[in-house]
Amino acid sequence: MTRLGVLAPVALLLLGGARAPILVPEISQHKVEVRQGFTGADLLLFGAILDPAGTRAAQDYDIVVVLKGPVQSIVLREKRKVAGIWVNAASSELRSAPSFFAVVSSRPVRDIVDDKTAAIYELGLDRLQLSPIGAIDPQRQRHFADGLVDLMQRQGLYREDGHGVTISGQVLYQARIALPSQVRTGTYTAETFAIRQGRVITSAVTRVDVSKQGFERFVAEQAEGNGLLYGLFAVLVSVGMGWIAGRLFALV
């Protein structure tokens, strides 16, 4: 038997033993209903890391979970004080800004992957791919991106937690991500990454649908589908409420 014939089975064995592990992700609720008095939702993202045979993965992995809401086009304007008056200065339009973005991991992302890998998979608030429109200086682009992140963080819509994932026995993992009351409706994607020695070994995606229900859904549908009638109705309601308030004050 030739040397090539001897090495071939060994190579096949090594390749077979190097198959990537399997991520089995799940989420506590796949539907979030926004009704009157909605105060937010607490999502539990959990799952298991298994080898292709369905047994416990034998190696140590880090886990990073990214929950991303529907993207939107947004215009950021920088204000400056001129002669004691605040006026609009520079602006930038970002066409793929997530309405919600959360990154939780078993360790700080900077300790898990390098900058290039973090940028490819958007592992971090400073790695968001916002797709600015038009020519813009990279330094100015970073300035506006940082401004967006700061604004969304203060509203509870962006967050990053370097110790937000717990792993038990290198098999089970879990993380909690809170959705605030002002979340936008639509489909949210939760992507889980298994990482070892700085490399993304495998990933899996689950989805959450956030939708309005009850009277809030009726109002939203009318506003989108019958804009003119909705506007006229809103004006009539405002006028009617003003007239009623005026009559009440006249009786006092």
C-alpha cells in the first residue's frame, strides 16, 4: 500500500472527528403581545451545545447571543450652540440602524474574539453595521455611530453585557434579555454563537414576533391603512374633547 493510501483513512478519521458541535437554541416565548399597559417583556434564551452524535460537547466554548430588532432608516442631527441659540449642524442618515440591539456573552467579547471577527458578526455595540448614506469621513461616521448608541442605550433599546450568559457543564447555557415597553413591533432575530479559541465554530437563529393586540392593534392598522380617515377622526376627537372641556369649565 502506498503512503497516500495509508494516510487517506487517517485524514478521513481526523476530518470526521473534527465536525462542528450542534447548537440547540430555544426561547421562552416566540410571541410578545403589546397591549394597553404593556410594561415590557423578559426573554429567557437558553439551549444546549452538543456534538454531532447528540451527546455532551467535549470541549470548552464561549457563548455570545445577539438579539436584533427590525432595522430602520434614521437621520441623526448634531446640534451646536451659535450666539446662544441651538441650531442644526452636521447630519448623517443611517439606513440599517436596528430598532433594538442587545449582545450578551459568557465573557467580555474583547476577551473572546479579535476585532475582525467581532466586526464580521456584529458582536458588540461598537461593531454595528449601520450603512451610512453618502460619502462620510470615517471619523465622523464613528462620531455619529457613537451618538446613536448612546441615545439608544439611554432609552433602554441597546445594551451589552459581558457576563450575561451562564454555561453549565459546557452543555447548557442561558441568558436573559429585557425588552422595554417602547420596543418596535416586528420580527426579532436571536442569533447564538459558539466560539472556541477566537473562532466562531457554529451558530443558530431563533425568532421572536412582537405585535400589537387589542385596541392598540386596531389603531395601528387604521393609521397605516386609512391614513386620511384616521387623521380626520383624530382631529374630530380633539375638537370634541376641547369642546367638552370648555363646557365643563363654563359650568364651574
